[in-house]
Amino acid sequence: MAAWGPVLVAIVLFVLLTPGLLFQLSGHDRVVEFGGMKTSCAAVIAHAVIFFGILTLFLVAVGVHVYAG
């Protein structure tokens, strides 16, 4: 049986934390911009750090497991 939990969590977080899609930290005009669809290097780094932090929290601390088979 394959554990699909880590894959699903990573995909959902990647889509939700894409800079500029829902929100963007380190925006051009404000600290937080919503739905701007513009990114900067600082925003990409901030969202990458948040992504890996939340992914680590879900996979290691919570232990998300989804089995298919």
C-alpha cells in the first residue's frame, strides 16, 4: 500500500501558498496583498519558508496518512 497523505498535503499547500494567488506576503504596495497575481523575490522566499514549515508540521508532527489500495 502506498501512503498518499504526504503527496496530497504537499499539492494542496503548494496551490494555496502560491504567491499572488490568494494572498502575497511582502507585497509591492502593502505588507499583505490579496489576489494581486504579481510576485517578487521576497514573496517567493517568504511563501517557500511558510510552505516547508506547514508541510513539516503536517507530515512529522500530525502524521497525515492516506492509504490507497
